[in-house]
Amino acid sequence: MDSFCAPKAREHPYLLADGNGLALRVGPTSTKTWLLRYRRPATGKKASSASACRDPSHQKFLR
């Protein structure tokens, strides 16, 4: 989990992308959000999906 915690906050939000449509957005307050960009198979239109990341140190509270 150390690599998950490695991205640090900057003055403005930034993306860490894998080059295949998946990216981690890191906000000014160290909030992390996964973004997935893809094309809809039926229409070919661009689309995206986002999911908030939970801090791994808080896993005990999720059980």
C-alpha cells in the first residue's frame, strides 16, 4: 500500500495516468479519485467513470 500513499498533494489537482484510460487524480488536499476513460461500444462516444479512493489505514472502520 506504500505506492498508493506515495502521490502527494500539490497546489492544483493533477493526474497520474497509465496510458490506457486509467488515471489517479490527486487533489490539493491529497484526495484521490480513480478515473476510467473509455468509448461506449454501441455508440463509440467517449465516456468516463470515477470512483473515490479510501485511505487504506481506515479499512478497520469499513468492516
